[in-house]
Amino acid sequence: MSAPVRKYITYNDVHKMCQASAPQILEDFQPNLLIAIGGGGYVPARILRSFLKKTGSPNIPIQAIGLSLYETLETAPGSPEEVPGTKVTRTQWLDFTSLSNTNLLGKNILIVDEVDDTRTTLQYAVQELVKDVMEQAVKAGKPELAKETKFGIFVLHNKDKQKNGVLPEEMFTEKRYIAAETIGDEWCCYPWEAIDIDEHDRLAAEARAAAKQ
Amino acid sequence: MSAPVRKYITYNDVHKMCQASAPQILEDFQPNLLIAIGGGGYVPARILRSFLKKTGSPNIPIQAIGLSLYETLETAPGSPEEVPGTKVTRTQWLDFTSLSNTNLLGKNILIVDEVDDTRTTLQYAVQELVKDVMEQAVKAGKPELAKETKFGIFVLHNKDKQKNGVLPEEMFTEKRYIAAETIGDEWCCYPWEAIDIDEHDRLAAEARAAAKQ
């Protein structure tokens, strides 16, 4: 197996990807709550909010959640094969005590992350949030409201590869899944992880120039 | 009154400010939890985490909180003067149900925001977090642990101006207040708010060139 291609993404790339996706998000989904999956979703969520703001309207609120994905290699009983296991750990969840914007019922909620790789984290986020919605609807004595709550996803990059996680089919048919860019199984180097940002930008520019040739 | 000077800050400026401040933060404070004040603290907190990570150690966890500052002009009774009032609203607070890293006791907790303007938001964050610590210490039956929890602050810009909010004095004497840059009462234009990021960068470069002359 050869090493995956490294894809260098600059901050301005991220900024422009959010900008380019915003009109489609507003047209197809009209979110009224953003949920940023930390740490990768923090930067795109904050940028996206600027481009989703309509003149004269308040900002769309952002709630942050923290999810960590641990990929463990487990051996299936009686099998010599190593089966990739996955475990998502919550480091932060929605705060339901603070404000009315954590009332999820009837909202269009856009989950924001930087990359859809194996889809495991996104599946976890959606299924847990759907559970929260059901719980809120039952508590409110209005179970029918659960159906009126819609989830969407925005990622900077979707990797076109075998996914371990599954998302509800209607998310795709109803255009509630939006990736600014679909790429191969490349190694995404996001700028907030760069130790030398000038060198990072140079490598990004070099790759861009090479792609043009 | 003339319009305040606009200060254009690029993403790479933000990145390098976090990078430049990280050694001092590690030396003077050694945080083991970051609390990002959303939305402005999201980007610096995520970048800072990259530079605070020590080889072989796990990432420092980030918890996000959301605070909105509403400045209202209230008329003091019997006075013709308008008194600037301030009200901070929580849009998200720590999630104490998720994980051990919301156990604040005995930790060094670095609160991250983009700017210290009137200091109102930062005062609110610190005083409310101190309350949470006291509560956790009493619950744990170890009130003495409250004293061992230290708060620090990191901002990109501190505006050298009259502050409405007050922070504990020892935060300054113990070097737990770190501003990457101290500026006058300028209008900070952060890149994540830029509608045209190329023009934003051009204005930043222009100001830099003018400052050199």
C-alpha cells in the first residue's frame, strides 16, 4: 500500500468553500441551528455562520459538541482477520439547560464537521441527536413534532470511499447532505493543524500549480 | 468622535499569534482544559490546541461555551445621562454529563476568546465558572479542591481601554492572563467575518506596508 496523497488546504480555501456552499445550504435546507462537531467542525462552522446570516436577521446560533473517534483493531472470535472496530466517545454534548435554541423540535439543524471519512462520527452524531429529538417531543407531549425536525450535514470534504457509518437515505435524496468538495481517499491537511503555516501554504500552492499543468 | 481605525487580521495572523503565545502559555500556565467562548473563540481555540500539544501526549480537550453580549442603553432614574448597561446571555454552557474532562476540580483551565474589549463577557465567564467549581468541590465533599482550580485567559487582542468587567487580580500577577497583542480601541476585523477574504487580505497587507513606512 502506498502512502495516501496529502492534500494541503489553506485557511482561505476553507473560507471560500464555506462561502461557495452557503447559497445551496440556504436554498435547500435553511438551517436555524448549527451544531459544530469539535474540534474539526469549529472553524468551518464559525465561517459558515457569516455566510448564512441574512441582512437584518440575527446570527444562526451554533452549539458545539465534542466527539472523539477511536479506531481499535479487534480480532473477531475464531478468525485470524483483524476487524476494524470503532468507538465514538462524547467529550461534550448539547447543553439543554441554557437556552431555547437547544429546543430541537421543528428545527432545521445543520451538523458541521471538516471531513466525512469513514462516516462513523457523523452516524453517531445523527443517531444520538435523533434520540434527543424523540425525547424532547415525548416530553412536550407532541410526538408528531419529532418528524418536523430535520437534520442536515455540511462537511468541507467527503471522501469517496467505503463508509463504515450510515446516514438516513432521505438526507441525500432531500439534498440535506452537502459536501463542499468530494475527494478520493486523500490525507487532508487542514491549516489549523499546520506547525509551519507558510510552508503549508507553499505546498498547497505547489499542488495547485501542478494540477493546472 | 471619529470612526475607529479598522484593523484587518488574516487567518495566518491568527495562526501565528496562537503559535507565538503557546510557549508562554505552556510555561506559565500549563492548561489541561481549554474553554472556547463561541463564536469568536472557536478558531483561536482550535489552532491553539495544535501548538499546546506535546509529543506523545493526548490533545488538550476543548469545551465550548456560547455567550452573547447585549449592550443596552439604560437611563438611570432621575438622571439625564445614558448609562451603558450590559447583559450576558448564555447560549451554551459546559456539559457536565459527558465526560470526566468537565470535572473542573484541580485543573488549569484556559478560557479562549478572540478579543478582550469591555471585558464584560470574560468577567461573566470567569465568575460563572468559579461558581461551578465551588459547586463541584462542595458536591465532592472536598471544598479545598476549589482553590486548586486555576483559570487563565487567552485572547488574540486585548484593547487597552476602560474596562467594564473585572477579572481577579491574581490572574495578572500570576501571568494567567495572556493577550497575543495589546492594541488601542481599534475595530478588529477578523477573517471569519470577511465576506471577501481576498480583499480582506489585501487591506491587511496594505496596512502592514503603511506601518513599515
